[in-house]
Amino acid sequence: MKIFLSVLEVSADVHGSKLINALKNKKKDIYFYGLGGERMKEEGMEVMYDVTQYSTVGFIEPIPYIPKLLLVQEKVKKIIKETKPDLIIFIDAQGFNLPLAKYAKKLGIQTIYYFAPQYWLWGNQEKAREVLDTVSYVVATFPQEYNLYKKFGDNVVYFGHPLVDYLLPYENLEKENDLIGLFPGSRIQEIKNLVPLFLEISNRLKEEGYRFVMPIASEKFSGMIFRYIRGKNHIELVSGRESQKYLKLSSLSLVASGTVTLEAAILKTPVMVFYKISSITYNIAKRLVHYSFIALPNIILNQMIYPEFVQKIDIKEVMDSINRILKDEDYKRNLENKLRELEFKLGEPGVLERISKFILEII
């Protein structure tokens, strides 16, 4: 049995590796190959192309990488046509993966979109119909996502969000009151925009006795981060493989908007969410989003449970918010109650077991 996976981002590489592991536990003789990163390679996948270092977010940010990605896309089409996999699993990266899915459909190859285009969050919701018409199945990871896709077809399933499984090993760790986590993201422009800001914040707080830890999302970004952190002895750099552990241990974390906000919610960690992109992308995005929030926990509960700081960030406002979160016990208790409500919406543990069982049943 041959399964081709198409993954272009660091966070998707983690999801892909966890899925491969779950599938291997059920069936040993699967050959996994395709596009992926470090984590998927470690799970035994033959990574033919690794383009995770080109991962970006926005409308103009990907432009420098488009020629390279188009070249890879053409090579991938040739591989798919020649090897005829039993199944192709696409994870995120709709700009690259949707055209590939349409090509696979022409070849009659069965496909799954895992972490499909999030039209429930932004853009034209009618486009969900196009995705369902293109792929064999969408495996939704949010209840709102499932409800939207279900309006347009029956080839969508929902088993919960896999983060519920990933984070089980950390749930009993005790928080360290003097530890603050710094999570600047897993994309180049996030690191460039947020690391200097996080350094300024940490410089203001270090005299109060706080320690700081910054996981490096991928080894590909270590050189860039080392240049920023050189000489900053109050910040400990750790492997991205330990990010979830340190997210749990932190009394507070400063994070880029993205998956880490959902991880923090499941781990019951207070976070402050930062989002800073090009002004062109920001102005376009404002017209496309369906929610007034950017952090996934805030969106899912439709209320501001994690403070958000977007684009033009007022450092005084940030510091005031930090002091309130660190010192207000009523805030922390109220936050925990809301996070329990969120956890209920994400499903019971065993998500990967249910997803992998479904995948093997349809091949």
C-alpha cells in the first residue's frame, strides 16, 4: 500500500508525522512518500522534497518563493502520475495543494484533505463546495469547519482535533511561576516581526526575576534566532520538540497567532497572542475574515479569552496586560473555566485512532 502526503509547513509536518505514526501502528506495510519535513522523515516517510523553509502567511509574502514551489509542484505531478499511490493526503497549504488535488482527481486517485481550507474562518464560504467536489473526503478538525463543509456535501467527517491526543503526556506537569514562554512562530516573517518585540518585553521583565524560554520551531530557523538572541543570557533556547512541555510549564506565554494558541488552551496556559504582518496583507485579510478575533480559542468560543495584539502594538498596553495576567488570581480562575468549555468542543482523546481507522477503511 502506498500513501503520498503533501505537506509544506512546519506545523503540518508535525500533524503529518503523528498521522503516519498512527497509521503504522495499525498497518505495518504502508509506504509513505511525498513532500514533508524533519518530523515525517523521522517516522519513516521518504521525503522527496522538503519546502517547509518557504512557509509563509499572507498574500504578498509568498511571492519570492512561488517559482520554486511551482517547479516542485510540476515534479510532484510527475511522481504521482508515475507511481499511482493508493491515497494522497493533503495537509493545509491550499494554494499549493488544491491544484494538486484537482490533478489527482483527473488521474482517478483517491484523496483526503486533512486541515482543509478554513473557509469557516475567512474567504468565500461557497468555495467549500469546490473542495468537496475535488477531494474524496475532508477530515475536519473543528466543529465549525465540519458544519460548513457538511452544508455542501456528505464527504466530510469529524473525529475531534488531534491536539487533544498530542498533549496528553503533558497534562500533569506543574507550572513554574517564574517561567515565561516566548513562541514567535514557525514562519520566517513571524520570527522577524515578533522576536524583536518579545526581546523588548523580556528585557523589561527580567529585573522582576522571571526566566524566559524560547523554543525554536525548526532547525532551519536556528541561525536566524541565534542572531537575535546572542548575548541575551536571560533567554534559554530549546528545541521545538519541547515546545509543548514548556508551554505547559510556563505561567504565561507570548505567542504568535496560530496552532500554539489552541495548544495553550488545552494545556490551560495563559497566553497573549500577537499578530504582525505586512500592511497590504492585513488590509486584505480584514475584508475576508468572518470573525472579529484572530486567536483560535477566542474564535471557537466567540469571546476574548486570550488578549490579542494586532499590527500596531502598544508596548505599554502589552505590559499592563502581562501584569494583570501574572498577578490577578480571579482572572486565572475565570480563564480556566472558559478553557474547560473549549476543551469539550475539541472532542475526546483517541482522535488519531479514529482518523487512522477511517483512512484504512476507505482505501
